[in-house]
Amino acid sequence: MKITIRHCTQQLLIFFLLSLLTGFLQAEEQPYPETGVAKEINTIIAAEQNPYLMRSSFPNRVEDLAALYKLSGNQLLWLGNANSEKNIHDALGLLANAASHGLNPANYDADVLQQKLPAALKLNSDAYLQLALHDTALTVSILRFAHDLHYGTVDPKALNFNLKPRQKKLLDLPALIKNSVASGTIAQLPSQVEPKLQQYTKLKQALATYTELAKTTPPIHLFIKKSLRPGSEYPQLPELQRFLIAVGDLAEEKTTETANATNAPLRYTDKIAEGVKKFQLRHGLTTTGTLDKNTANAINVPLEQRITQIKLAMERLRWLPEFGPGQAVIVNIPAFQLWAFDDIEAEHPNVLNINVVVGKSPKNQTPVLMADMRFINFSPYWNVPSTILKEEILPKLVGGKNFLAKQNMEVVANYGNPAKPVPLNAVSIDKLKRGIFRVRQRPGKGNALGKIKFIFPNKADVYLHDTPSKALFKKTRRDFSHGCVRVENPERLAEFVFKNQKGWDKESIRKAMKNTTMREVALEKPIPVVLFYSTSFSDENDDLIFYPDIYDHDPPLLAALTKPEDLSDQAIFIPPKKIEVQLSAPVSPDAIDPRPTELMQ
């Protein structure tokens, strides 16, 4: 009898604990009662639509919306409290001022919400549906604004920009917005979510400057019959001078006004030529100081178009995942420039700037991508790409077999450096045509990769490398390669890469580059490399540079921005790994011994 009572006591205890657990789980599933405004808010979230918005559907923002209102107890976030008018005013101000961040205010219903505000503030406390619609509409718009400002508006993969997806969310937008509203600091939200890169900050400042210039600077249209050099007369000199002063390329002076007052000839002076030279430098032109047709055409570009270039550059920077402190290498393809940063997140980093040659437009474009530099090859082999083999080398083998020998090339059965060369004959040529054999160029003088190759493994199989063709670096426009990036001063880049790696100083690097035997060195710490594309860029001297759109990448991005959609998190982040759990076979109820533990021993 004693055992039976104890057994019953155990069963009652288990039942009681299960009842508590069930009640707790049910409370977790429905933490707030489905009544009043909470019910209407939940209905709107479940429908993923709000008719007060021009883009009424918001499936890609619904997760953050639900999380935000859960933090608020599924109650009103903006309306119905003492700070409502101030918080809403500040929030609408952010949306209306979206253009200052390179975004379109129309995408966030700034005007529509502003028009609805007076009626929203007068609603009775029991007008649950209208209150919920007004409140969630503003919340969706703020979420859209913050998400676009941090991550960008367009999916870069849709434009063939193969940047690395982000590892995980480092920004909790719902918590950030909730805390900003609670503390009355919603106006400071942009500074908390916008990219932290110094390049982005500089472009944002440039956007403000050029927006003001476009309002105050008269349009200019220069006519050039022949190139002008110092001493030449030019009737449009006052217009040119005013423009150069406005954009900061020429110091203001009164020489032109004096000449006009005395009816003296308007001559193109050395001083103005220096201003033209600076303008040329900032617009990817040959810096001669001569006012030629190319320079006049660049001056005639409306400032509104330059503003668009800045906005496109800011959008592309939003696509980049967080770097973290430390070294980084960025190649801006249309700039034909490489920048190596000692610390990419530092406010005033040490920057190494090197000229580069990129892929020829339009056939051999250098791809936009992000990868980690992991290896350096000294005295590398050049494994000839299949397209070059097919289009340039195989036709030359038909006429004579000495071509490979003259180019210090050999036929191999695979790409590995230890691959055994095979004789060049009809059989090997046939296998070359069928892709079974490959051609590579041995290390040494004349090797297409020069003395060093910087490897950051990627699907496009592009890399940075030295080159024997040094003369091309003297040209202003430098798209001549088959897709890889040629570096003008690879020794300086190597010094940067090995800066924090023991055993590698300037002398050891020079010695390795003189060796004729291939040597691969693994980096102790990988360095992020970004092959980027931006037609507007602030350089290490804080000069705003505009570059020609050599690959015509700007129009597709501009078109995509005119068709706003909510960017999904699936397009931004690495999908979580699926965890496969192997469960043992279920145990039959008949196999469970119902006896108390002490009876089973």
C-alpha cells in the first residue's frame, strides 16, 4: 500500500508539472490578448499589407515588423502617448529627407503619411483599426528606410555583382527603432544604421555639396572649335571661370571682371589652365591643362548627372558587408586604381595607391567580386585560360610549332604546377582542342604574370599580378587585360601584404621576386579584396573623382532603383546550415515499465 501511494504521488507531480509547462507554452504562443488595437495590429501583420502605403504589400519586412510590435506589447508605437507628435514629426522628417542619404523619399510614402498625420492625431482611443493602420504604416516606412540605408535597395546579384553575403545580422533594427522611439532620438537613426566606411561618409558630404551646387550654379555649355592652350582667346572664359570656381577647381579672383571692364581680350591663362588640369584629374581625363573637346564635354555634363553618380556609388557601398578592422585591398575598376588600407575602418588610415590595368571593355570585363587573399606566388606559372588558348594560341600552332617555344610555353595534362609537360604533336594538339590538355607559360622573363601573383580564390579565377607590359600604365584609360588586374608596382603591394608576416621584409621580397623557380607562400591572415565598380569616388586626398562608365554598369542600376522593392534578407545573408538530427526509433508504450524506480532495481 505504501508503494502504491508513492506511485500515485509521483504521477500527480508529473501531471502538475506538465500542466504548468503546457500553460507556459500557451502563454508564449499568445503573449497578448487578441483585443482592441492589438488585434488590429496582428491582423495587419498577418495580412502583410497596409492600404495606407503606396507599396501596400510588405512580406520582406514583416518579420522585423512583427518583432518590433512584439517588443511594444503589440500596442501602438507612435500614437497614443505624450511624445507622439514629436516622434512622428521626427520620423516623417527622416523620410522626407531621404534624398540627403541618396535615397528616394517617395519610396517611403513621406508625403502620404504627412498628409494623413492631422487626422491620425485626432483619432479617438477606440478607433482601433484606423489607429493600427496609421501606426503600422509609419513603422513599415521607417523599417524600409533603415533597411535600405544599411543594406541597399537593390540586390547586387541581379546586376552580376558577386559580393560576399553577410554572415549574420549585426544590426537589430526592431530593437534599435523601439529604443529610439522610447528615448525620443529617432532623428539620430541614420547615423546608427548607415555604412561606417569613410568612403561612404565622404560621398555623403559630396552629395550635399553637389546638391547645393545644382541649385546655385547656372548650367554651362561650352563650345570648342579647337583645343585651347594658355594665351588663346576664348569668349566663354567668364562662364568657364565661374564654373571652375563653383566646383572647387579654381581659386576665386577678379581677373576676368577687370578684363571685361576694359574690353581687353579674354585670354585662356596659365592660372585657368591649372584649374582645368585639376578638373581633368577629377574626371578621369588626361591632365594636360588644354581645354579640348573631351574636357569641354565633361564640363558640360549637368550637375544633376554628377549627383546621380554619387547616389549610385553610395548604393553600391551599402552592398558591402562589414569589413572589420584590419587590412583591405579595393580595386575600383573604372578608376584603374588600387587602394590598400592598413585599417579599412580607421578614420584616417594609411593608404597605398597603385595604378592598375583592368579587363578590356566590353568583351573581357573584370568582374565585381569580394574574396580573401590567401596566397602569393613568386615567379608564377601562367595557366593560359581556355578562351585565350582557343582564340589566340591554337590558330598560331597550325602554321608552326615553334610558337610555344618562343613564348616559353609548354603543354601539360593538367593545371597543377608539378604537371609533367607533354610533347607537342598532332595528338597533343587534338587534346588541346578538346580541352583535355592545357598550355602554361613557364616562370621567367616575358611571363604574362611577371614576377608575382596575388591569389584570392574565386569562381571567376581572376587575380592581381605583375606584368612585363609596363608602358600601358602611362595611359589614362587602362582597360587592356583579359579580365585579371595588372599592378604597376607589385613589389610595393607585396610589402603591404607581408607587412605583418614574420620573415618577410623588403629584401626577402626582392630576393623571392628574382628567383626563377615558382614559390607559393600562404598568408597567415587573409586580406579582404574587393574588385569594385564605382564611377564616383573620393580619393586619399579627399578629392571627389568622377570616372567614365567603361562597362555601362550605371544605367542598369539606375533602372533598378526606379522600381523599388523590399530587399529580402535571403538575398543578403548566408542561409543557415541545416542541422540533421538522427532520432532513434520511437519506443513502444508497451515497452515502458510503469513500475517505480525502486522496484525495477
